[in-house]
Amino acid sequence: SALNSQAKANRSTLNLRLAQYDSGQSSLISILDAQSEALVSEVQAINEDFGGRFAFYKILAASGRLLDALHVSLPAEAI
């Protein structure tokens, strides 16, 4: 997804900033900013993935197919 691509790009930027810092071409603030952007984009990508999975299971539950999809049987008392 676009958010996964953004997270990957932000990790690459962070690695670049770290290399620049090691060679004296970047500041600590620049590294902290890159770390923050990388973390935020990774959290957004994870939340997007979770949201999609949650919506899928909500649809299965609303249509009465959740237990079948999970290969779960109702206990005899529930029938």
C-alpha cells in the first residue's frame, strides 16, 4: 500500500540521515525528525492493515459467516 511505501521511504531517509550524521553532514535534530517521521509512518501502515482486517471480520460477522471462516463450531448449548 501507499502507507507501506511511505514507511519504507522514511526508513531509508532515516538511514541516510544517520550516515550523514556520522560524516558530520547532518544534525541530531535532523536524525530525531527522521526517526519521528519513520515511526509515525510505520504506525499508520500498521493501523491501515489492522483496519482492513477488522472491517473484513466485521463483514463476516454481520453476514453470519465468521464462525465458518474461522472453522469454529458452536457448542451444543448455544444451538
